[in-house]
Amino acid sequence: MDTKKENYALPIAMMFALFFMIAFVTGLPSPMGVIVAKQFGATNFESQLGFLGNFLAYAFMGIPAGIMLRKIGYKKTALSAIVVGFTGVGVQFFSGQVGSFTVYLVGAFISGFSMCMLNTVVNPMLNTLGGGGNKGNELLQFGGSINSIGATITPMLVGWLMGEAAGRTIEKANPALFLAMGIFALAFIVLYFVNIPEPHLEKADDKKVKHHHSPLSFRHFILGAIAIFIYVGIEIGIPSTANLYMTAQTSAANAGLGIDATIAGSIVGLYWLLMLVGRLTGASIGSKVSSKTMLTVVATTGLLLVLLAILIPKSLVITLPHFGTVVPISIVFIVLCGLCTSIMWGGIFNLAVEGLGKYTAAGAGIFMVMVCGGGIVPLIQGWFSDHFGYISSYWVMFVCLAYMLFYALIGCKNVNTDIPVE
């Protein structure tokens, strides 16, 4: 009946809000990295530790989050994740009050636990609330688009709040942190009082079935898991380093562009906006073009864009129409990479689980663990930027994109078709 559908309208809206929050909180370390670099005198390497803290949590929580989903269900897992997320953002706010870089990193780590739990729950929960099938898929597409909107807004909002370089302290970002805590609190209240279907909740009398193989028995899955690790690092590292490059002072030893944080945040926001465009485009052609072809095209294009960004002289500049700001053309090529990273996750996941059958669910849990690459790869790029310069650090991204192309062309082939999966 339609009444039942109406009853789920509110929790569906809250799932959309949580999709937004996943992107919003995950994106915070990028503009916050600019803040801590100024407030605490952090190096580029140290400024990326927020991402490491956020994504390292996935390594610890990926598989436990999947177990929680089976043991206590969608609702309790989501409520637990919201509490953890509220706490993590609250600790980041507290770090500004006490002026502690260490406390900020603890907050980023706690937030990472929440993001991992939410990522594990929102996709299957939204699919279930939509009744599965086409309706469930439609809701997931909307959720993914809202996720991109959150990622677009974060650097713009925090960049606007930061203002001039002299005033860059965590307190400047308080309104953004309060917004995050407010949405978490609202989502908790709504979900607490709403009934959620729990079709995958493990029953007490469920029998444990032992399998002789696992997702790790498949070569293409192992290579795909490595690809996810690298991909999340690419997605985060490209815009984050660009933000640091644009906002760093021109007089510094590792000279930046000295662009106002508000403008730099808006330019970085365009990267995430292009990811939204790419995702919508990918969804529209997904039934006609294979994941292998799509991944091959975007990996090749990404390689070309990054290579151009590295090799074109800094003296070759362009005035961005809307911003009225002069930037090296390399920044334009870096921002355009958002179109390439947009559909990589879906393409890699689709190729990696192809032919896994009953091992697919376990594979999804392993994938969540590998998301920790979003903290490790940007950290490596941060180290390179400290020692060789911002633009030269994009060779790290070039190597990562080369692996994406290898996986699309060769690594995705299932060579273990002899393993029974039914």
C-alpha cells in the first residue's frame, strides 16, 4: 500500500541527509588541512594526517561494520554510527578550543569510524526502503548525487569561513562543524522513532555455512581491492593537494600560489561538482557501455590530464571567468580530473565482484577496509610535495592512474572460473 511507502518517506529523507554527511565529513580534512597548516605550522605531510585518521578507521571498522549489520540490524547500526559521527565532529570542534593538533587528529579518526559504519549501512538500507529493484536503484542514484553535492559544498563553505590567511584557525570552521552535528542530531531523533525493515538481520537459529573459498581466492578481486585502495587515494589526493598548492604563500620555501582560501575552496569545489556531472553521465550510459570500457576511458583521460598538469610550465596561466583569478593552466587540468574519478568506484566494484556469486557480500566488506587508501595515498603525496614541490607530487597520482588502466585492461579478467560460486 501507498501508506507503507509514505511511512518510509522520512527515513528515506534521513538516508539522503546521511549520504550528504558522509561526503561533508569525509571532505572536511581537505580545507581543515589548510587551517592546521597555518594554525599549527604543519608541513604538507602533516596536514594530510587528518585524511589518514579518517580513512585509517575503515581498516579497523570495515568488516566489524558488516557484522554489526547482520547482528543488530540497519537501524541500530545507523544510530550507533550517528552517535560516533557526532562525537568525532565534536572532538574536532574541541580541538579548536584547546588549540591542539593531536586532538584534531583524534576527532578525524573517530569521524572515520562513523563514515565507515554509515557507508556500510546507507546503501543497503536505502535500497530496502525503496523496496529493491528499480525503485531501490533510483533512490541509490539520488543518494549518490546528494553525496557529490555534499563533497562540492564542503571546500567552498569552509574556504569561505576561513577568509584571509591571517585568521585561519579551527574556530573559523565552527559553523560548518555545528551544521554537521545538527544534521547528525536530527537524523538520530528521526530514525530512533521510525520503524525500519530488517530483512537481513541474522536470526538466532541461522546455521553457519562454511565455505572452502573466499573473495581472496579470486585474482581479479584481489587486484580490484588494490584498485579501490588506490582509487580513493586518487579521489582525495588530487583536490586536497591542489587546495594546499593554491593557498600556500608564494614566499614559502615550497612556493604556492597565494590564492585566497575562499576562492581556492570554490575552485576545488568544481572538482567535486564535475564528479557529480560524471556520476550522472555514467548512470545514464551504464546500461549501454561496459564497466571495463568506462574505466579504460577515464583512466586514460586522467593520465593525460595529470601529465599535462605536471609538464605545462607554471608561467602558462589562465583567468578563471567566474572567479576573476589568474591560475596556472595546470590547475584547470587538475580540476577536470573530477570527471575521471567520478565513475571509477562503481566500475572497479562491478569488475571486481563479477563472477563471485555467494562471495560477493564478503567481498563488499573487504572493499570497505580498502577505503583506508584515502588516508594513506594522500599522505604519500604530501611527503612528495614537501620534498619535490606541489606539482611534482602529482607523479604519485600518475602512477596510481596507471594502475587503474592496468586493472581495466588486464587485471579485471576472472582467471579463477573453476571455483564454484553457487
